[in-house]
Amino acid sequence: MKLFLLLSFIALALLEAYGETDMQALLVFKSQISEEKRAVLSSWNRSSHLCNWKGVTCGRKLKRVTHLNLENLSLDGVISPSIGNLSFLISLDLNGNSFGGTIPQEVGNLFRLEYLDMGINSLRGRVPNSLYNCSRLSSLRLDYNHLGGSVSSEIGSLTKLVDLNLFRNNLRGKLPASLGNLTSLNQLTLSDNKLEGEIPGDLAKLTRLEDLQLVSNNFSGVFPPAIYNLSSLNYLGLAYNNFLGRLRPDFGVLLPNLITCNLGRNYLTGVIPTTITSISTLQRLGMNENSLTGSIPSTFGEIPNLKWLLLSSNSLGSDSSSRDFEFLTSLINCTQLEKLAVGWNRLGGDFPVDISNLSSNLIALEVGGNLISGSIPHDIGNLISLQTLTFDQNMLSGPLPTSLGKLLNLRVVTLSSNRLSGEVPSFISNFTMLETLDLANNSFQGMVPPSLGKCSNLLHLRMDSNQLEGEIPREITQIQRLILLDMSGNSLVGSLPEDIGKLEKLITLAVADNKLSGKLPQSIGKCLTMEYLYLEGNSFDGDVPDMKRLVGLKEVDLSKNNLSGGIPEYLANFSKLEYLNLSFNKFNGRVPIFQNTTMVSVFGNKDLCGGVKEFQLNPCLTQEPLAEAKRSSHLKKIAVGVGVGVAFILLMLFVALIWCGEESPMNRLATSEAAKELVSIRERFFKATRTVRR
């Protein structure tokens, strides 16, 4: 009995000692958090048992800390090495904070650890090799940090790993073959790093892998043969790498469980394997930005759950065949289709009417950069969920169909570089969510609809290179989110709206090559974000408005107008200004010295002067010699006037003396003396005037 009591006492003492160890470890951990953030852990104090502290879970028997969950608490500071003293810890979750510094080596002491999540922090340095001592780990998540170095071959010792996530770090080097030891792995995420080289063949051993994400690295070599052995894959992401070669014809047979397959932006060649269309589970397929050839399989419509089909920027199609769009007819059966992108290929023939019968869930329809002719289908308004509509750089003709006005969810409409005609429809004002409207390089006529002012969310508005007439509607200045406004190359008249300064976020303003006139509005100086200003080829007159606050200007073209006055000196101080064209105007005076600007043209302004050789202008007269010359001329005029006046008075006196005098000796003497004096005065006068003239 005594022995039992003694052992019980010793056990209680040990438990209390171990509990004190855990408490001390957590209090030191708290001390490394910035003072303003510690309030979140106010319960961490000695007045309460540590098992009641926020985020702390203890075991039932020993009351040791087994789980520490501090995710998404906005904690910062560094992770204290004291964390390694929590020797009973099974789960450590610090995800979604702002911890900096490095991962402490002491984490390797947590040999019971099964779950470690330090994702979404600001950790730097390498993953410590000691971490690979935690052989019980089943989940290791270190995503969204700044970890560097390579993936150590020691990672192969974590044979119980099910989830390995190193997404978005700065990892470099090649993948170690030891990854093949992780045969329990279900998810491997290494996207958004700087990894390189070929994918090791040992990855073929990961037969339980369901999710493989290697997107946005520098991997190279042929499409990894090891992947064809991973028949359990649901999600495959290899986009934004440098993979080469053709896909195997039996691609869909070997990978029958794919839900998402993203192979975009590589250097894949050959045709699209028709077996891909046999993957009944497939929802998203991305093969855009490769060098694929041949036709688009018409059996894509047999994939019942297809949501995304991204095939843009390849060489698919046959330039002119009307059969290029046979696949489109089959897609009518894909009732869940949300995104169809087949732009920048070689698809030819008339625009298929069937496109208006696609899924009403379609959000994006992108067919730009092909050789499609005909007109836009009249019933395109049936695609009521459309947000993105890009038909640019084709050969479409005719007016815009009225049913287009039903697409109230449109955010992006790009129709540039076609042969579209008719008036710009006023129903565009229905698109209140519109952010981009590009109608450039077509044959649209008539007025710019004032109703455009209701599109208050517009960021980019391009209507350049059409046949538009009339004035620029003042309502345009109500679109205060506008970043780009381009109406160049039309026949617009009138002046630039006085309220143009309301567009305070405008970066590019282009109204070149129209028939605009009048003075440039002073309010243009309020567009403080302006970088590109193109007003050339109009009839604007008067002085350049005060734009000294537009210090971000990079390119300015005011050429071929009737602008006058001096060239503003402040333009020479704009450090970002690279291109300035003021040629063929009526500017006068001195040309400032532009030291930072790469290209400056002032040709065709007759009254400019300056000593810069490149401009080939006459040198300007300096201000001081000019003033001195004016002052000297003025003094000469005064001296001559005074001299003439004095001579005239003396002459009159002489005549009077002769006329009135008698023939007495005294008078003759006086007359003689006066004549001598007059001669002396005249000589002194002419001598003085000669001196002044010199």
C-alpha cells in the first residue's frame, strides 16, 4: 500500500512537472509574438490551467498539450524554438497568420507530430532537415511562404505523408527521386515555385495520388511518362512549364478519372487525343497556348459534365473549312458548360448559328483571332449568363444583333478588327456591369451614343478606327472609373469635353486624327494618373493648358494642330516622359532642354528658337543684350531730339538779332561775336550727336 501511494505521488509530481514544461513553452512562444497581437492570447496566463487556454487541447489522461490550433488569428512575430518542447504534440496549426523568420530546427523534436500546417505566413529560409525526423507526419503544409532552397531528398523518409503542400514559395532545383517513396501520398502540390528539370520517373510509384499540381515552374522534357501510371488522378495541373512532345493516343484510357486537366502554356504538339472525350468525369480541360494541330474532336459533347474547354492559342482548324465548327454542335449537349475558349487558332468558315443554343450557364465565349466570317447570330441573346464575349480579329460583318442587348451580365465585350457596321447601338447602356468595350477597327457609323455614360463601371473604352461622326458626348465624363479612352481615327467634330478632368483615373486619352477643334480644356490637368496623351491630327488651338501636375506622363503627341504660345518649361522636368511630339503647330519662343526624354520633335514650328543641334533651330537672342539694345536706341532718340531743339532756338535768336540790329560798330561787333558762338555751339552739337550714334 505504501509503495502504491509512493508511486502515485511520484506520478503526480512528474505530471505536474511535465505540465509546467508545456506551460513554460507556450508562454515563451507567446512572448515572441508582437505586443499588439498578444491580446488574442489573453487567456494564456498562470491564473488558469493551460488546457483551458485558447487554441490548446490536452490529452485526457496526462493533460499534456496534444493539439495547438492558432489558425487565422493574425499573429505575427517569429515562431519560438520553445515549440519543440511540446513533446506530446500531435497537431500544430499556425495557418493564416503573419509569422516571419525561419522554421525552428526544434520542430524536429516533435516525433509524435502527425499534422503540421504553417501555410500562409511569411516564413523564409530553408525547410529544416530536422523536420524529416517527424516520421509520423501525414500532412505537411507550408504553402504561401517565402521558403527557398531545394526539395531535400530527405523528404523520402516521411513515408506516411498523405498531403504535401509547398505551393507558392521560392523553391529551386530538381525534384528528388525519393519522392517516389511517398507511396501513401494523395495530394502533391508544388505549383508556383522555381523548380526545374524533368519529372523523375519514380513518381510512377505514387499510385494513390489523386491531386498532382506542378503549375508555374520551369519543368522541362517530354510530357512526363510517369503520369500515365497514375490512374487514380482526379486533378492534374502541369500548365505554365516547358513540357514538349505529343500526348499518347490512349491518354483518356490511362487517366480515366480526371476531373480537371490543365496542360496550358507548354510546348505540346500533335493532335488532341480523341480518347480524352471518353473521360466521363472530366469537367475542366485546359490545353491552351500550346502548338496543337488538327481538328477539335466533335465528341467533346459526349462529356456530360464538361464545364470548361480551353483550347485557345494553338493551330487548330483548317483556315477556311466550314467543318471546323462541327464540335460546336456537339457541345449543345453540355448543359453545364461555363467557359468555351477556342480563340487564336485557324478556325474558318461562317459563324455557326448553333452557338446561340449553347448552355445558358455559359459565362465566357472566346473565339477571337480566327478566320470566322458571316455575321453574329441573331439569337446570341439566349446566352443570358455571358460575362465575357470576345470575337475580335475575325472577318465578321453586318450590324450588331438587337438580342445582344439582353446580355445584362456582360463585363467584357471585344469585337475589334472585324468588318462590323451600322450604328453603335444605344442598348449598350443596358450593360451596367461592363468593364471593357472594344469596338475598334470596324466600320461603325453615326454618333457616339450619349447613353454610354450609364456604363459607370467601364474601365476600357475603345472606339478608334471607325467612321463615327458628331461630337464626343459630355456624358462620357460621367464614367469616372475609366482608365483608357480611345476614339482616334474617326470624323468627330467639336471640342474635347470641358469636364474631361472628371476622369481622374484616366491613364490613356487618345482622340487623334479626328476633326476636333477649339482650345484644350484646362481640366485636363486634373487627370493626375495620365501616362499617355494622344491629341495629334486635329485643329486644336491656343496655348497648352496647365499640365504641370501630370508628372507621370510617358508619351505626349500634340502634333498637327494649331497650338500656339510657348512650349511649357515644366515638360522638360517630367522624369518619365519618353516621347514628346509637338511638330507642325504654331509654337514660338525658346525650346526647353529635354535631358530625360528619348524622342522629342518640334519640326514645323516656324517661330521656335534654341541652340540644340538636333532641332536645327536658330539661336535665341538672350534677354540682356536685347534690353541693352532697346535702351541705347531710346537714348539716341532723346539726344537727337534735344540737340535739334537747342539748334533751332539758337538759330531763331541769330535771325532776330540780324533783323532787329542797327549798323553801329557795337552792334556789328555783337553780331560777329554771336555768329562765332553759334558756330561753336553747332560744332559741339554735331560732335555730341556723332558720339551718341556710335
